Amino acid sequence: DAKTTQPPSMDCAEGRAANLPCNHSTISGNEYVYWYRQIHSQGPQYIIHGLKNNETNEMASLIITEDRKSSTLILPHATLRDTAVYYCIVRVYNNDMRFGAGTRLTVKP
Amino acid sequence: DAGVIQSPRHEVTEMGQEVTLRCKPISGHDYLFWYRQTMMRGLELLIYFNNNVPIDDSGMPEDRFSAKMPNASFSTLKIQPSEPRDSAVYFCASSVSGELFFGEGSRLTVL
């Protein structure tokens, strides 16, 4: 069973914020929310992760709802180089990491 | 650090041949993961190790696939005999603190 649900694709205008949603209604108390992205055929790249609190780093912000059943990854100023497949994953810390189908984000000029 | 190093980057072989993919994790990382990616099935976890010990190999497709980690700096994924349906990109990743670092992948084509 898939632990997360993401829209298959999204578009975003260059320079605007990209908001990528993820549903994880069956998340357990000890599971983290991780986000990765894969640009073309490269290996996936870590973006950010969180447990309960909102997180921000130089790449993105992660907003987790209070009930932890969904989250949103925010790329504040999307560029063409942000075009990629974005994966939302829930996992117990340092346990297996299983990828779903992800969201294909296309940033348009 | 050079990152996770995989070899070969590309391999073309004939059905029935043995294939060995290699991975050098980042120094100090104690987890190592092997993944396979195809258009049809996406990114699949095959097996992962902790401190050189296999923890979960439930994703290994069948007995033709085997993975070893003889020491902390080296792992292999072997397919014997190979079949056309094994054609895919195989990724290795390592981690120490929950964040996985991926190699550039090995693209395998079995004719």
C-alpha cells in the first residue's frame, strides 16, 4: 500500500512559488516526512525532512499540518532548473526509504 | 568527499551473462541502499545494509539477484544470469543520519 498520495503533475511559472502537496493520512507517530527530487535521469536529491514542526532550509520549506496527515513542500521562487520529479516519502528514521510515483513539476518561463 | 561512486556507468550485455554492479559509499556512512529504476515500475528498493549487514532484501526480484557488502567501503549487486527485463538504471545510495546520498547510477541494457 502506498503511504503517500501526490498529484502526478503540476506546472509553475518561473519566479513564482511552487507548492507541492502530499497526503499521508496513515502516518505513524515515529515516521518522518521526507522530500526528494530527481532531475532527468540523475540520482534523487535530498531536499528536506520533518517530523512535526515546519522546516526550512536553503532549498525549500516544509509545512506539516497539525494532525500530520498532509504536508506541502514550498519552493519559494521556482526556476527552470527546479523542473523535476518530486517525491514525498514517510519513513521511520534510518529505516528503509521507498519511493512512490512522485509529482512531475514543470517550471515554465 | 567524492560522493557515492558507482561503476560501470553504462553496461550492455547479452542475455545469460553475469553482471556485477559496484558501489563505493561515502566514507563514514553506515547505511547502503540499492535501487532499480524503470519507466514501468519507478524507483524500487532492492536491498539495504546497515554496518555491512543486509537488513531487508525483500525487494530483490528473484534468486538471480544477489548483493554483498564485504566491508564498509564497497558493495556489489550481481545478476546471474541476466535477462532483458533486468534492463534498468541501478542506483546505490548511502546515509548516516537519515538523509540518503545517491550515486549517478549504472544503466544496464540486456540484449
